[in-house]
Amino acid sequence: MSRLYRYRLPPWCRNWLFVIEKSMLPIVIFQALRTIFFPTTFDIFLLGIVLGIFLAFKYKWI
């Protein structure tokens, strides 16, 4: 259902979703490296959020 909803959005919004979807992998990698080298509670929390958004795009939940 969400896949069909994506195509009902205005073109500018679809473009933003495409840009965010393509930029999530480098952000996840950067945040994972940052969490490994400088682990803080905030970094672990942020990694969980970013990873959740990445998985949502990967499995077409958004």
C-alpha cells in the first residue's frame, strides 16, 4: 500500500524521497563508524533511528 501512496505524492516530494533514500546508506555507514570509535548513548540512539529509516526505505515501508 505504501508503494502506491509514494506515486500519489507531488513530483517535488517524490524527488526528495528519492534523494533521502539514496543518501541513507552513506549516513548509516558514517554513523556506525562514529559509534564504533566514539560510543556515546546519543550515538547509539541515533544509529538506531538512522538504521530504522534505512530499513524502512529498503523494505518499502515508506
